Amino acid sequence: MESQELRKVGLKVTHPRMRILDILERASPRHVTAEDIYRQLIEHDEDIGLATVYRVLTQFEAAGLVLKHNFEGGQAVFELDRGHHHDHMVDLDSGKVIEFTSEEIERLQHEIAERHGYVIEEHSLVLYVRRKRGAAS
Amino acid sequence: MESQELRKVGLKVTHPRMRILDILERASPRHVTAEDIYRQLIEHDEDIGLATVYRVLTQFEAAGLVLKHNFEGGQAVFELDRGHHHDHMVDLDSGKVIEFTSEEIERLQHEIAERHGYVIEEHSLVLYVRRKRGAAS
DNA sequence: ATGGGTGCAAAGTGTTTGCAACCGT
DNA sequence: ACGGTTGCAAACACTTTGCACCCAT
């Protein structure tokens, strides 16, 4: 039950938070902007303001429920944190976001930070790509 | 001579563009925001508007003279493109930007994109780091 | 009941743009 | 002289905030 997830992270169980969490869980594609969520709320005749969407997303991020990414293009995108760290590829033509992981890149990153006397707090790796000519979909 | 660099990329040699290019060349740290540049212009009693700084930086980017990065924190940072591709580490405490390169990470990135049927158009790898406890400066 | 949560509108930030004057060629 | 370039102010897009009311506990 979603209300448990909210309580678990110390957030009061309110209607806006439940609805937004619900949308994030069902979201496909998984990466959505605040406006995307707001639009869906409107479609479902929910009377929730855009400001609330931003506030709730910020709280969810602080609570570790969602991840926020700043890809190119101004709008931040959010996704539910499912616990499996991954990086992103953004298809420049379709806007589609593809997730990927690479143990090896992770390892190299830590090695590099270490070499400079640093510890990685967080990182952001985004590949902006285009379909290869002749590649199948 | 800087005026040559401008002509080479097809930009009219104007006072604002010369001054901004000059600041970028002398900049240390090399990564500066539009405001940083604007501030320096003001200090040197130059009568150049912030809008012009943005316009010129955009043109420089399009001309391949500068690179623009969107690190966390809203403000975009610019650096003169010296031709040597590199990625960035941002010290979360000092704001300092450290450059690094990793042939291996580059290779892995292309391998991953390839595996998904894509070609990398550009990419962004930023490590947000903190000094390791006890690490020398 | 009480303190956090919410909607709305207004304020903020960083960046872009319209326009008349200006300057490099 | 011409057309690109500039400064200024206003417009923009996205996000945050102040405030009076509302609702979960």
C-alpha cells in the first residue's frame, strides 16, 4: 500500500502525495517532468496545483523516493527510485530515455575520484544519442 | 591574434566579442558563468550588457570556440574549447571544477551506445565529489 | 485542535528576445 | 551604406515562495 511508503519516510499521507506517488509508479515512460504529472492529474480531474507537484517531488527526492535528473532542455525529469542505480541515454530525435548500467564505468569513476583524493557523492552520466543508420528499432 | 580566431569562424570582429574571448582565454578557473564574465567586464569598465554576453557565448558555442556545461546549480558554465576532450569532477564544497579524461570510459560508452543501436552525439559525465577525509590538498 | 499541507498568485532565477541605435566592413 | 551587432528593458520558461485556508492526525 502506498500510504505505507509515505509514512515510512515520515510524510503525512495526503491526497496529493498519494496521487502523485501513484502516477510515478504507473508512469511509462518512467521519466516524467513535473508538468507531465500535473497534466495527468488534470486529466483525472484532480484539483492539485503545479506548485504542489513541485513541492511534493522535492520532498520525495529528499526522502529518497524519487531521483531527479537535469538532462538538456531545461525541464527536470523525475523517476521513482527503484533501487537499481543506472545511467541514461537520451535519444535526441525521439526524446526517449534509455537506462543502462556499467559496473565497469562505475568502477573507473571511483578509481578516478580516488586518484584525485575525492569520494563521489553523486554522479551524472548521460549519453545523447541518435539511432545508427540502418539500426533496427 | 584573437581577431583572427573570430574571423576564422565567420564572426565579425567586434569589441564585445574580443573582450569576451580575451576573458575566456585568461580565465582561471577556466570554467566561468555568463555572470562571471559580465562581472569582469564591469570591473574593467566595459559597457557590455549581460544579454550580449549570453548572445556572444551562444555564438561562440555554435562556432565551436567554447563548450557549455550544465552542472547542478542552475547556472551554465562555459570554457574555451582547447580541443582536448575531458570530463568533469565538481567539488561540492568548494565548487572547484577538476578535469579528467578516461579513454577507457569513453570506449565503454561507445560500446554501450553501439550495443543499443545508437551513435553518441555528445555526452556528459560529471562526478560530484567531496575531499576524502585526510586527503592532502 | 493544531501544525503541517495546499491552491493560488506573485516572486525568483537564469536566459532569451524585440527594437532602435550603432558599428564593422 | 548595409546588415549584422549591441544595450536596454521586457519577455520567457521553469521553479519557488508567501499567505490564508484546509485537512490528516
